[in-house]
Amino acid sequence: MAHLLKRFRYHIAIFFAVIGPGFITAVVDNDSGGIVTYSQAGARWGYLPLWTLLPITVVLIITQEMCSRMGAVTEKGLSDLIREEYGLRVTFVMMTLLVLANLTNIMAEFAGIASSLELFHVSRYISVPICAFAVWFLAVKGNYRSVEKVFLFACVVYVTYVISGFLVKPDWKEAAIYTVKPVLMLDASYINMLIGMVGTTIAPWMQFYLQAAVVEKGVTAKEYAESRIEVIVGCLMTSVIAFFIIVACAGAIWAVHPRDINDGKEAALGLKPFGEYAVLLFAAGLFNASIFAASVLPLSTAYSVCEGMGFESGVNKTFREAPVFYWLYTLLIGVSAGVILMPNFPLFKMILWSQVLNGILLPFVLIFMILLINNKRLMNEWTNSRAANAIAWLTVVVMIGLTLALVATSIKGMGNAAG
Amino acid sequence: MAESFLYFTELLNLPVYDLKHRRIGRVRDAALVPLVHQSRVDRFLVGAGSSWLSVRYDQISAIGLSGIQLSDEKLFPYHSDEYMLRINRDLLDQQIIDVNGRKVVRVNDVTFELQRVPGFEQPFDQIYIKEVDIGLRSILRRLLQGAVPRKMIRRLQQPVAPNSIPWDFCNIVEADPQRRLRLNISHDKLELMHPADLAEIVEELGPAEREAIFETIDSEVAAEALSEMDSKTQASILESLEPEVAADIVEEMSPDEAADALGELEEETSQEILEEMEQEDKTEVSELLEFEEDTAGGLMNTEYMSLPDTATVADAMVMLRENEELLENLNLILLVDADGRLTGAVHLARLFLAAGETLLKSLAQDPLISAPVDMPQERVTELFDKYNIFTLPIVDKQRVLSGVITADDIISVLRQK
């Protein structure tokens, strides 16, 4: 008995030791783009889209679980593995796409920072440069452990959405029904919304980030069971937060008058009838999500690229030792923040582009992941089970289908935006 | 050919011509046979139709950017040969260790040196691996390879600075021990590195490669490198090794570090390793394992020198001569009574100023500073700061001397915060 207790204590200790990567990835997933998508879904369609969260959670868990397993077993990043197994050219193409897609993602994050702080009456010409510098400084001068602690604390701030969800007093009965009742409509904008929900929840950068974070954390195959639990809890948290954002916008905006919203600021202002607090909480949540993702994305991109292409990387190296790493990191932040400050910059179009690039990249990333995780030489006894493979391939097929649709509508959207 | 070098990206897909100057195929890979020669390309694998032919280096008369000319017609089909280190398959895109630059690098391309050898009948060309290419210039070659003519790539790459590692400084890490033997790969070069550099490199590698290195290098070097890592990494490495190998390494570590590393493991694993250790080391380490990690007992080590409090300076000198291995980190000699209780401590430097017959007791520092085994590590750190000491004796409840904490242990504690 005492032995059992000791074993149990050992596992609890390991769980807390491996906590971090899964939570952080899952939560960064609800970044500025995600919040806008969920708000839009709730504002335009009310409680109807809630059912999608269940299948999205399943797919999210499957892809994230594969990444963290690969990280724990091989102790190598995803871009490392792609390079070693598929050569330099493939890696180069993937990394180029990843940089372009993430650049536009980071722009969206800085846009989120600008618009959320404008609700607190801070001009973007002040907030964006300060935040950009803070983000840059945090990673370059802080150490990973303290940065991770800051991130884990930031996860807590997402509770603001849960509170705003309650503040607007939504119709909980409706919400409960539509959470489990799928509604399919052959309405172009409804389908578009569904695609958008899936697209923002499962992004290529997450796979690279999560695997790298698991490696960085030093999670080993032996501790993997605990890491898997962490990943699953993280994914569930993502969906719970998404649920409350949709519910809040459904209760506040859709219940009054269903309409389209274009950015997070509009969503927050929609909560106004329910008191200043609801607005401020929503805005605080948006700011937190944006700056959180803005801290993670540039660093993760620089790491993936440098590891895949074989450049020196790491924040513990000096600028002279790892020039490509630092230049890439600095440019990603500088360009994205600079663009937000440019008047008349076609930001909306850039975000559509980023969705297209993400969409092109994602199927490749997923296919490489499945091929790698079934490689016996790399994974030993940790390859996918037959059932896991079946679900994973099904996910890939569904994702490719949805992505093609998303790319098609985004390109169409660009055409419209241009016209 | 005027140039005396060739890149692997250029060699790949180079056409191969037979004696009648008919093209028989293109180069698909090239291989060393390290047991025969460490850097000469021994075989060229030529794709002809659906199968591959194996061409030996002495069946070739000329190698150039326009193709390879054979001097022999008797070619054999290629079938997987375990003694070959194939450049395309085993080297390109993989991680190797740059022993001189002390880092892990990824291979983008390989530069060969082209040599014209006077043969029995006529001279023939041979290529040797000269260096392994990393950095932008070789990335450019890889990206353009096949799409742009070879000569043009040479011109295009000119403005980009080369970045290469001489083949002599490259250490390939092979996880499979059998293959390691067949390919004559050793990790000897790694033993020449500073343990701290080795530790940093090993942390960048995957678990299989890590295990391979720790299994093959000298256990003393392994112990030193292991001591430079954080206890989590130590644990994961020790766990991956065979208990005997792990025990050999742990024996070479200082007892307090060994205990810390073993303390991170699951009890079963650490017991297995302890079982394999020699009796003396085993007792010391298992005693230390009993203490809570963040107390004086968990920090201390048992590498100290103690004498009865009736001893003289001359006795101390004899003892120092007999225990030379302890000298490096020693600055206190501890005095104990007949029951092993701590009664005093003498600074090593004092011995030089005193006559041989002087009683050590009379040289002892006053007051005697010591700490109990259960003192929390924060308090221990405070003591070091307050009294500016380098070594702190640790005693148990009966004031019996149990070990010492040295300043380097405290620095590790502070750094972990």
C-alpha cells in the first residue's frame, strides 16, 4: 500500500514536472484570430455552431497527442525530423511557407493588441511598439523557465471569457442543446463559418511549437503518459474557452440582433449593454491572448526554421553565434508590429492570405506527421496503433477537404476585397 | 579538370561512361568503407535502368564535372553492404559533432578532394572526403542542384562565404553498436573535449545517440560530462544505459552528485544501478540518498579528510600524501574525537606555517562552524555568505561528522534558482 502511494506520488510529481507545453500550445491556439472567429460565429449564428466544438476537440487531441509523443520519444523537433527523413528541399519549402504564414499570423496578433488596448484608450502608436519590444526582450533576455511561468500564469487570464460568458446571462438551455445537436445547413456563409472554426483551431505552427516545447522541456518517453494527460487537458481547455466566447457573443449580440462582426473590438463593444465590466473583461482577454501568441509565434518560427535548416539557434546563444536565428526572430516581430502602425495597410487581406498559407501548409504537415510517427526506426514501440492511424488519416482527409474549401473561399474573399 | 575539388551535390547524378564511352547510368550515391580507408570514396553506386551497379574506386579513370569515365567493364550489381558509409543516406542531412568547434551541426553537402594517382598503366582519379559543408553556401547548392548547371552553381555561390568542417574533426554518432564496429566509428575524439562542452553537445542529441556516446566513452570522462548536466538529464541518461554501464559511470562521480542523480530516478532503477556498484561507493552513495534533497544532508558529499584530534601537523602531512586524489578541492582538515564527533577544523594553509610536532588542535579555527544534516539549504547558503567559508562540515544528531558541503555545491544551488 505504502509502495502504491509512493508510486502515485511519483506520477503526480511527474505530471507537474511535465506541465507546460500542452497547456501553452492549447491556450495560444485561442489567439486573436481564434477569438474573432468564435465571436463572429456566436454573433451571427447564436448557439448553432456549438456542436462543432466536440469534433474539433477530438481532432485537436489527436494531432497534438501525436506531436508530443514524437517529441518525447525522438527528442527532436518536427522540422529536424522532416529534414532528416525528407531532405533539404522539402524542408526549405515547408519552412518558407511556415515563415510567411506565421508572419501574417503575428500581424493578426499585433492587430489584436492594438484594438484591445484601444478599448482601454491606449493609442496603438504607444501600445504596439511597447508590446513588440517587451515580447522581444522577454524571450531574448529572460530564461525559458521564467518565460514559461509567465505563460502559465497568462493561461489563467482566459478565465475572463468564462466570467463574461456568465455576465451576459445567455440562454443556458439553448446552449446545452446545441452543444450536442449538429445543425447542418447548405448556407454558404454558415459553411464558411464552420471551416473558419476548424481552420483557426488546428494550425501548422502548433505542431512545430508543441513538439519543440516537449523536447525543450526534456519530457522523455517514460514520462509520456503524464504528458499525454496534460495535452488532453489543454485541448479540453481550448474548447471550453471557445465555448464561452461563442456563448457570450450569442447571448449579447445574436440574441439582440444577429449580425457580422469584423474584429475583436467590435465583439467586446457588443457586450456593452451588460455593463462596462463585460466589455473590459473581454478586452483584457483579447489583449492577453494576442500578446501571448505574439510572444510564442516568432520564437517558435525562428526555432523551427533554424533547426530544420541547420543554423545555430537558441536564446542562450549570442547574436554573433546564432545570427540567422536572431535576425529572423527580430524581423518577424519588427515587420509585423511595423505593418500595424502603417495607415491604410490592407490588414484584412493579409489575414485572409495567412489563412490560405496555413491551409496549404497544414495537410503537408499532417501527412508528414503520420508518416514520421509510423516510422518504426524513429518511434520503436511508440508508433500509432491501427485505430489511431485510421482516425488520423480520416482527420487528414477531412482537414484537406475543409482546407481546400477554406482556401477557395479565402481567395474568393480576396477577389471581393480587391473589387 | 582544372579544379581539384568536387562537391557531393555535383557528384550526384553525374553520368558514368564505359570504355566505349557509352553512358551506362548516373551516380546515385557514393560510399566510404571506413575499415579500409577513413576518407577515400571506395564505391560509386550507379543507377543503371532499374538496378544499381557498384563501381570500385580503382575501376575509374577520370572524374570531372562532365562525367565519370570507367577503366574496367566488370561491374557488379549493388546489394546492401553493411561495411559502407553511404554519403547520401547516412551523412547528408544528419547531425554530426564538430569536435573542434564543439557543437552539433547538420550536414548540407560534402566537399571532396580530387587526386590524380599514377597507376600501373595510366594515371587515374580518386576522390577523398575533405570537409563537411554547413551554412548558407551549401544550402544554396542543395537548392539549385539539378535545376541549374553545375558550373553555373559554382559561379553563383561565389559571393556567399563558405562554412565547412575538416573531415578529421567530424564525429559521426552511430547508435547501433554492431554498425559502429563495422563502420569503424569511434567516439574517441569526444574524450578530448572539455566535459562541459561534451555535456552541452550530448544534450542536443536524441536519446539513442546520447546512449551510444555514454556507452562507448571512458567512464571517467562520462562521469565528468554527466556532472555538468542538470539532474533531470542525468537521470534520463542513466536510465537509458545498462545498469552495469551506469554503475561504472556513477562510481566515478563524486558521491553527492551520484546521490543527486540517482535520487531523480525511480527507486527500482536506482536500486539496480546501486546493486552493480562496488561496495565502498555503494555504501557512501546509499547513505547520502537517505537525506532530503534540499537539506544539508542532501547537499553534502563524503570527500573530506579527518584526523583524530590528538594528531600533529606531521600526521596531517602523511595523510595528505596518501590521499592525493582529494587535494584538488580540499581546504579544511577536520578533527574528530574517539567517537567520531567533530571537535575542530584546520585550514590547510595553516599547516605550512606550523612546525611538524604542533598539535592540529592548537591550529583549529575559532569558532568552529558546522551544520546539522537536516538544516534547510537556504540556511546553509546563508552560513556560507555570513562566514565567507569554502567548506562547511556537516554533523548528525550526535555531532558525529557525516560529510562536508563545499562552495561549488552552493553555487549549483544558487544557479538553479
